[in-house]
Amino acid sequence: MATLQSEAPPTTARTPNARIVKRKRSAAQRLRHDWPLLVLALPVIVQLALFFYWPSAWNIIAFMDYSPHRPFWENPFVGFAWFERLFNDPYFVPALLNTLKFAAAHLLFLFPLSVVLALVMHSVVSTKVRSTFQSIVYLPYFFSWVLVVTVFVQVLGADGLVSNWLMSLGGDRLTFTSNPDTFLVLAWMQWAWKDAGWGMIIFLAALASINPSLYEAAAVDGANRWRRMWHITLPGIRPVIILLLILQIGGILSVGFEQYQLQRNAIGYQATEVLDTYVYYRSVIGTEGASFGTAAGLFKGAIGLVLILAANKVAHRLGEQGIYQKS
Amino acid sequence: MPDSSSAPLRRRSLFKVAGLGAVGAAGLPFAAACSDIQTGEGSTQATEGFDFLPEYKEWPLPAEPDLVGDPPNHPSGFTSYPEPVEAVTEVPSNSGTYEITVPFWGEAPSNDDPYFAALRDAWGGTTVNLRQADGNTYADTSVQWLNANEYGDGILLFSWMLGSHTNFPETVVNSFYDLTDILKGDISGRWPLLAGLPTQSWAQSVWSTDASDPESARLYGIPSTFSGGPGNALFTRVDLMEAAGIAMPTTVEELLEACREWSDDANGKWAFGGVDWILPQLFGLVGDEGWSWDDEQGKLVNDCEKPEFTEMLEFRRTLWDEKLIHPDAPTGTLDNGALQIAGTTLFSQENPVRWYDYTTKVRDGQAEGAIVPVPPIGAKGRKPTLKASTSVDGWTFLNKDLSKEQVEELLDVANWCSAPYGTKENELLEYGVEGEHFEYDAGGNPVHTEHGQKIVQAPVNLKQYSGKVQRFLTGIPEVVQAHFEFNALCQEFIVPSIFEGVRIEAPAASKSASQTLNDQQNDIAFGRAELSTIPDMVQTFLDNGGEEARTFYTDIYKSLNEQ
């Protein structure tokens, strides 16, 4: 059979025993060679330095009795005193447990929902139905939490649409938006409405990268819809699923702020207090000062780092790329 | 009001008050227990007995009030509008431009309105642009502005906003201009109206650079008006009560009955939209920062340790269980004023300013009926108690980076703004430009136009930039008369502060514990926790800052009363 491939280049120029010697280039040579790449990277480096690394350096105030009115180095170092105060605060552990609870629920009940939505969407053939459904599901992602919570209160609140309808039928008011026992369900409903569409879009993008000929070949071989999904679709988007999972695990203690803060009064602090609201009420508008809030933030960051490294390690063990290529 | 020698303060010598400097600054036992952390250990500041304040020189009032009270708790009032006279006869010639940060609630007026141009021309050419920020978050965000020195050339802070700051004395002495050298002694030549402010006002504008050293006290703020009397009241729609045949309650028990008679959950009618902060005083819980002296126990006790605290929570829980309060009350976001106007709720907890506002709305056809305050009432046959704050409303602090000349120019403006009711300056400041922001009614009283309500009446603007020589009840004559009579009625029930003459910043731990206690109260009030948990929540409060606070406040109390 004729081939379009050209002949391999002759290797006769190299003697059989010759070693390939890489010339080591000096820094100046590398700079001269790679300067366009460095220029391209410069804005990002500056942005990271200004808005991430420099502020991160200020985490040191977690170990100081910091006051903005003193010269920085005159602030006394107090070791882990702020962390000690943090861990001894009886309201810290409940806030941490709430945070973990919401993070786990988000991971277990919302993440798969986005995948399922994407798969359903992917299987819809009609472009019109698909784009309409996609818009409806995706749109709430752009709503602010204030709007989301307001809509839920207006519809499901004690004086909302459903309650008043129930009252007109002789029923009782709903207490769904003020009941701490069912807040997790309410929170899940709000996540599902607001965020599931966003996750769906990402997975749809991953699905689009799967070669359609694989489906055709599988169909010809007699694979039904479920087998195609199991053997082609899910493996096709597995790297994206793993990547998003790792990123989500890394930010597990950052479950959000507005959603909980906005509903804190209605539901009560015991069910809604998460680490971010705890820091807000104790430090930002509270009286514990900046060092206390920084200590809490640092604790959160350290836990997140450990989790993300662990998850990445697991991903590598499973043969996935993770968040960075294993060298 | 003449000067600082008001009755409640005479019982203590200045020496005792000056000795307070050491309390809370460094020597408290609990502070040492918190390792090396000194932030948030609390502080005290004497607010009387200084020899470096502006010398008081009475500024004769241009008109005598129609209703003569006993300021500050019972201010005098005007039921007719006096012919305004000129207060500042020698207007300075200035040209500086400054930016002052002020809060606003509702709609922020444009700096380009003719009102501000008229003010600039009237007080001598100084341009004061307002940097307006949302009043609902102002107290909290002001902490960051001050830390970053991003508040322009000055900032207005109401006294209730200081609670949001962790270590306000440190902020004051590091961020604001020390006015002592400029304002010390006789200032009546250049600033006669500032010299006419009560000495108490100036004394309450003092902070110490070193809290443990009374000698380091300095003057840092331009005081707003010195106020007193009941700052809050329980208002009711009297027309709705009459229509429903409900009598004005004279006890807390009658109040509950009135709530039951009025409320109809199925038809969207409730007695209250919110009741959390007016209720404690109805049950006699009027401790200063929650603390009051108990002679029997011989110690300071917190409101939450009293049996009345349980009674109050039982009352709140009854409101919830019997559906006498709006079902969305737990959200804390209800517009109680609007609900009361709509007739959805009967009662509202309000500042008396609301009385004037409501009456204006009725006059303009935006509301119906009338509201009046419920007279002082008590529970279980006890004598009613009322809380009154006799203090300056707040301060304008000037940026430490200003030059002396710039500060003097801003003090020229402050002097102009201190002109009391019955002067042309006050008329322009409080009512704006005639024909544009206000008109005279048939009785000769100035009445804001719709534009004037938006630009002049509603926003804070510069009306609180500096205090008036004397505060009066002014506005709609019939409301002034009724307000004056209400204040007279309240006098016998006002419980004086046990910490008069000292400004206290509570330890951070006790503030946090109080916040949690407040959250837990809401849990009980809205059915999320049982009444039986009250002893536990009180114990939690005491274990996590309450006992520390008791030690802190006891030291102050003893310093004031037992030396």
C-alpha cells in the first residue's frame, strides 16, 4: 500500500558511538533566546506578585500582636498565641464542623449532579432544546447570592408564594427557610439551582473533545447507550473530573460566605456558621483584631494545601495527571 | 446648657475619674492571663476634669423656646418658628477644598446640588465635598478606612459606631489631628459658637495617648450635638388601635393582650415586625453595657443573670409561638416602617425621629393615621425603666496629615454649623435654600419640599458636622408638643448610668461573648432552642468573656464610687 510518509532522514551523519551532547547555555544565552516568553509571562508574574505573594507574606501577622498603627517590626511576636485562642474558642470547632459538613455535601451531592446534567445535555440531539435547556440551567450561575436567597425566601419563605397558597387552602406556613434542621437541604437546593449549570458547562466542554467516531465505532460493534457512556464518555471526561475534584478538595474549607451570612439571622448561627462567617463576625466586624482573623485564614489555607497535595497524590497513583504533571 | 457640672457627675471628684486611666490599660489581672496578646483587653477614658478644653462662653440664644424643658434629658422645644437672625456676623474668607466621610441611609445626595454651593458661600468659601458611604455598613468598614488612612480629610463617626473598633483609643491618637493646642482656652474670638458648646461635649472628645497616664489626655474630635432623653421608643399606629377597639397598654401584660387582639396570622396581620432591642428596658434590663450594681449580692451583675432576662425571652417566645410577630422577622431584613405604614404590623421600635417622619408622610399623602409612642410600661407590677444616653451624638475627626491652617479653616466651618435653631445659618443647614429645598407654610414654619427631603432632610450631610449650641425639639408643632410631653413623662423612669463620666471599651472577649449571647437569644425567640437552655447560655457567656468583663467593669465601678 502506498504511503504518504517520507523516508526517514538519513542517520549516517552521526557515527554509531557518538553521544548526544547537549550544549549548556549560559543564562545570558537563554535570556536572549527566551525573552519573548518571559515578556509574555511578565504580566502574570506581576499580577501574582502583587495580589497573591505579597499579601500572602503578610500572613506573618498571625504570629504578631499586630496593630496597623505601629511600625511593622515593632509589633511584638506572640508565637502561636492567636492559634491557641482560636482553638480554645468554643465556637471555632462547631464552625469548622459545619464547614466540613457543607463541603462534603457539596462534593457528594452537587458535583455528580453537574456530571449527570452534562451527560443528559450531551445526549439531547435537538439543538434547539439543548440550547434552551442549557440557558435555563446555566443562567442562575450569574445571579448573586443575595438574589438567590431572596428568590428562595419569596417562594419558599414563611410569607412566600407557597406558604400563602397553602394558607389559602387552610394549611400552615412553611418553615423551610428558617429551619436549622433542614438547612443542609435548603443549601443544596440553592447550590443546585445556582451552580450546577456552571459545572455542567465545564463537563460539556470536556465531552465535546471526545472523538464522535468512537461512538460510531462502538455503535457499530453493538454497544448500547449505557455501555457507550461507561466505556467512552466517562473515561473521556475522567481527567477533567479528577482535576475539578482535586481543586474542589483543595478549597474544601472555602465553602462560601454570602450564602451563609445572608441566612444566618433566619436560620440561626449554629446551623449556618462556617469558617468564613466565623472570621467575619469574630475579626472583620468583631473585636478580635486582624491577627486573629489571619490565624484562622492561615489555618484554613494550611488544611487546604495538605488536602490538595493528598488528592493530587491519589490522582497520580490512579494514573491521572492531577493539577500538575508528575515529572 | 451651661457647662459640664451636670448633676450626675458631681458625686465624684475629678481625682477619682482621672485615676481611671490605669484601669483596663495595663493593670487588669485577666489581661495578663491572655499570654502576650494585648489587643482587645479593653480600655477606659475619663470624660471629665480636663484643664485644656475650650473655655465655655455662653452664646446667647436668639430666641427663647416655646416649651422649656430640662436639658439634656428633657430638651426644650419650639412650636413656632422664630424670625431667624444671623449668628456669624464676620464670615471668614477661605478657599480650601476638603473631603469628609459621612454615612448615609437611603439615597446619597449629589455634591453638585445647589444646597452645597449655598453652604459653601455662606460659611466663607470652604468647599467640603462629602464622601458618602452606606450607613448600614459604615461602622464596620470605617475600621478599615481608618487603618488605611483612606477617609479623606475628616470622618464623621456616631458614638454608637465605636463598638465596631477593636482598639479605638489607639486609632484616635494615631489617625486624627490633635486639636488641643488650637482649641485650648478662650476661643470665643474666632469661634464663638464652638466656645458656646457645653464643656461636657468637649470633655467627651478627649482620648489619651497613653491610657495608663491621665496626663496624656488630648482633645481629638469636634463634638456633635449633646443629647439626652429616651433615644428609642415603642411606637404604635393609634388609628388602627382605635379602629380595633384596643386600649393603649399600660403594662407589659396589657401589651401582650393588645398583640393577641390585633394579630391575625391567616390574614397577614401581626403586632410586631421586630422587637429585639426595645424589649429589654420594658423588663427592667437597663444595665450599662449590660452591667448594673446589685446591692444584695454586693457585685455587678449582668442583665442575663437576672430573672427578668428569662421573662423577656418568654415574652419573645410567646410572640413567636402565638404568631404575633411577622413570620419573616428572623431574617432581620424587614422594613418595619413600611410594614407599619401598610398596616401589616401595629407596633415598631423606633428612634423618635420616626415620629416626625411619619407625620410628614401623612401630610404628603404617603401614609395614613398617626403613630404615637407607647408610654413607659413595666412588667409584673414593676416600675417602668428607661435607658437614656446623655452624651454627644458623635464626632468629626480631622486627619492628622492636615496643616494647622487647614484645621483652623475646617473649624471655621464647624463654628458656622454650630449655630442653633433660630439662626439663618441653621435654617440654611437644616432646611436648605428657600423655594428650592423648603417653603414656609401658612404658620410661618419651614417645610421641606420633596427635593429638600431628598437632599437636605433625609441624609446626614453636614448637619452633624459639629454640635449645636443647644439641642431643641423642632419641626411639626403638634409633634413637637407631643414629643415634649412624652419626654416629660419619661423623666421619672430614666435610670442613670453607673459609669457616668467615663468612656469604656469593653474587652474583646466579652464583646464576642455578648454577640454569641445575642445570637442565642434569637435562637430561643424564634423557636430554634428551648427556654430551658437559658441557664446554659448564660453560663457559656460567663465562661467565655462574661466573668472577665465583670472583673473589668467592677474595677471601673469601684474606682468611681468607692475611693
